[in-house]
Amino acid sequence: MLGILITQFVVLWAVIDPIGSVPVYLSQTQHLTAKQQRKVALKAVAIATGVLLFFLVAGQLLLEAMQIPLPAFQAAGGLVLLLFALTMIFGESKPEQEQKLSEEVSHSDLAELAVYPLAIPSIASPGAMMAIVMLTDNHRYSVVDQVITAGVMVIVLAVTLLLLLSANTIQKWIGNIGAAIISRVMGLILAAVAVNNLLQGIKDFYI
């Protein structure tokens, strides 16, 4: 049982990638105040938790009802991730100009930032959605097993929230230039992961 829990934790840690979400969070919220950043972090993790719980409960039923195979979902998710990764790599970095606009950020803007790109696809990535569906396959796992998986997922998301709430300290260490560099490096890594998901989905679809 312990081995299964460790395996699930490792899988969910890899697909949710709490550490990898930090530079994405910094790159998207560096123009906000500390209070606004905390609000975005809380909303993003809450939304991501809701999305992943939805896929845990109804993801498999929904995909089967729409006759969408998991490989097709994986390929589509990989494409979405790739597009986002490209914006991280080639997008303009203007921290000074963005900091001047921090006071003009409205409540709706904060909610939008929390949804995209933080909650989806950074935290609740297509890979995480697919992993949740596979780890709670109704044909292989009991309700108790699925509840345990949900608990492991919540633990990983809690760690993600703690890392995001500590992002201000991390930003002080690395500065805006460091945040921009990390954002582009992570964008490159995310692009590689996205292409792998896309190709793997296409491969599995035809096998």
C-alpha cells in the first residue's frame, strides 16, 4: 500500500510540477502587489483543485460519453501546452512597465490571471488531468482507492500553494531579470514536455 501511495505521489508531483509552476507564477504576477499575488495564488490553486477533482470524478465518464480516447485528449493537451510555452519563450519581458500598471489591475484581471495560465494549464495541466483519469480508472480501482488518490493529489496541490505563497521571497533572491530568465528556460522545458505529450498521444492513438 505504501508503495502505491509513493508511486501516485511521484506521478502526481511530476505532472502537476509544483516547482515548475513557481517561475510561471512569477512571470505572470511580477507586476502585482504582494497582496494581489497571494490572491492569485489562492484562486489558482483552488481552481486547479476543482478542475482536477472534476476529472477525478467525471473525467473518464465524460471522455467515454463523448467517445474521446485518452490519446486524443493527451495530444490536444500537448498542443495547448506548446502554444503557452511559446508565449513564455518569445513573449516580451517588461517588468518595469508592468510594475507601473500594478495599481490598475482590477479584480477581474486577477481572476483571469488565476485561471490562465496559472490554474490551467500550469497547475492543472492536460497531463495532470489525464494522469488523474488514469489513476482513478473506474474499471481498475475501487471508490476507496480513488479517495486515497484524491488525498494524495490534495497534498501535492497544498505543497504547490506553499511554494507560490513563498514566491515573493524567491523573487527577492533572483530579481526581475532572474525571473525573466527562469520563465524562458521553463518555457523551453515546457515546450519539450508538450511536444512529447503531443507525439505520444498521436502514437498511442494509432496503435
